[in-house]
Amino acid sequence: MSPSNDLTGENLIYDIKLSTVVPASITAEGKTRQVTNMDLAMKLHYITTVHFFGGDAAEGLGIQDLKKPMFQWLQPYYPICGRIRRHDGGGRPFIKCNDSGVRIVEAKCAKTMAEWLATANGGDHHRLLVYTQPLVADDFGFTPLVFLQFTKFKCGGLCVGMSWAHILGDAFSATECINMWGKIMSNRTLPPHSLNTPPIIIGHLETTSSCRSLKVLDPLGDNWLTPNTFKMQMNTFHLTEKQLSDLLTLSGENDNIKSYKVTPFELISAIVWKSLAKIRGRSSMIVTVCKKGEFDQTSLENELPGNMHQVIGTVEAETPAGADPLELAALIAGKLVDETSMIEKRMEEESVNGNPADCILYGSNLSFVNLEDVNLCGLRLRGQGPVFANLSIGGVGDEGAIVVVPYSGQGNGSGGRSVNLILPEDQILQLKNELRLEWGIV
């Protein structure tokens, strides 16, 4: 959905202009990017990022200053300029690297950046700063996989909003890619023109009948939209390091896990899990957990984007509504059933005539996504980091997703977290009330 569709009455975002940037040199004729089964498991999801920069960082930067480094940037990252095609006219999708480019959106905002951020805690507000266009039948083969929106505020500040098709890669790949654009703008040396292609890893399992993190849908054809029963809404809240420490104290002690060190992600997930189990009246509950896999962060600069940096698994609890949050946190940390390779295999098994099934991962169960280690503040303009940055996920199924990222707001110290809730609209207010009354947050 384009930002202009939501702003007719408010005129907050105006003077919208569209253009396209392609690589500086032509990619070899016939070049394609074959996608993995994990890529296809993510095809209905997308990643959005917003980076807000103050007037000092953005002063004097025109659209040509922002576009110029992109010609070099897109050379090594050529797959993000491609478009989706299918083998044999209707089979397995792949990316045709035809240099169609990334879509650029220029816009202006009637508010100052401070005014915007002061009223943006709801999270959904930021959607106006990220231009999105889903892959649907009418424009399936022509829709860009990456959109970059540059919104200038009345005060001179700038927001860089990115929409990234998850089939290209996970949040670690997406943030490294946009961060590299900033580095090239600052005259950073380019990575090799030909980056390493991510390996295709398929687990050799006897059965995938127990793969509970993936939900197979009825065939969608070329309409890559998650079919939600409920209207989904995003809401964001922030926790400082002190608040996290206080929550750990409030959650009490358990003799069985006193030696266990709870991480912020596990504690936040446990509290939200307990609260939503109460709201939904669930006597038992399976959740999906997505977290960083084992990889060297510096290796991201030398590889093409891909969906191979996360470990994905499930955890089940009986009566989570009445459980001690520390017990739920311990389950998340110690009882996760790793289904990463199982997902690849399941996608292969569900393939019909060479065309893998349509599936959702985020929101097939209530999903907790740990992006604490994502390099969200690695994007810099003129050597300055963002005043605020955030990352979320779209195309989430009805069970919802909770995305935890480092809190990047200035003046609040380090160690905090931003928590993005993507849930059915009627559950957002209930959860906020539960978190406020029981835990003193939100």
C-alpha cells in the first residue's frame, strides 16, 4: 500500500515522487538467482526498517546525493534489483536479475521529526514512511523487491524507510545491505563485485510430520498476500535497561532455575506469552522462536543476502497463563526444538509439480523474533547515527508476532529494547492493559 492511500484527509505526507535506480553496470545477460526452500518459506513476509536522522546529518542532502552511491551499491547486490519469475511459465519461483532496479520514493512531511516521534509510539504510524507494494497477480513480474522512501520533515530531518521482500534474505542481510549503502556514501571501499552465494542447506530428515513452525496454506498463485482472518495491527513500546532489570526482579525467583541467567529477549517473550495465553484463554500453547544462528557478523559484508542467519524452532508449555515468567523464559532458552532444516525439507515435500506450497512462518504460531543482535544503527549519514531506528515484519499470520530489536532512541542510554507487537487489532489494547496492570510497562 502506498503512503498516499492513507493520507488523503490528513495531508501529513505529500509531494510524493517515484523513480528507479539501477546498478552502474549491466548484470550478465540471463543471470538468475535461484532461491532456497527457506527463501520460499518466507515469501509472504517482508521486512520494514525506518531510520530517522537529525537536521545536522541531513542538511544539504538532495535526492541526487542519496541516489549517487546507489549505482555502485547495487553492483554487488544485484539480486535486489531483480524481479520474480517462474520456471516453465508457472513452476518454482526464481529471481531474474534483469537490473530493473530498486524503487525510490521522495516525500515531504508536514510535521517536524520531534512531533512525529512524539506521536508515533503506536508503531503503525511509521507505515506512512515506508512505501510497500505487495506481489500480486496483476503486477507480479514487475513489482520491485526493495523500496526506499526518503521523507523530509519540516525541521530538516530525514527518514529513510525501507521495504524489503523477505524472499531476498532475513533481517541480518537486509540491515547489512542498507548499511553498506551508507558506507559507500561515506567513501567506504566496496565489497567484492561478486559476493559469495549463500549455501543451499537442506536437512536430511526421515520425516517432517512434527514440523510445527510452518503453516501450509491453500494455493495462492501469484497473489503473495497472507490471508488473515483478523485485521492485524502493529504497536511499539520501549523498555530501558533499568526497566528490564526491574522486570527481572518483579518476576520473582524459582528454585529450579536460580542459576539460569535470563536474557532480555527471553524475559520479554515470557511475559508477553503469559499475558496473551491469559487473554486468549489457552490451556496449552505452542510458540515459534526465531533467533540469530551461528555466523560471523563481518561475513555479511562478503555474501549476497539470504535467509540462512536465523535458527527457527518451537516451544510448548502447559498452562502458560499461570506459569512463572522465569519458567517460560527457561523453556525458550533450553527447550527449543530446532526446526530450521526441517522447514527446508517440509517445503520440498510440499512441492507440487516443482512448485513449493504457499506457507507462512511468522504468525503460524505466536512468534517471538529475536533481533537483539541486528546492526540496526549501522546506517550512518555523514558519520552520524540515527536519532531513532526500528525494524518490523509484515505479512504476519493471525497468531501474531513479537519482534524485539535494540532500542536506538538517543538520550535513553544503551541496553534498552524496542518491542514491536503485530497482533489482531482487538488484542493490542487488551495486551497493553495487561502489561500495564501486571508489569507496569507500556
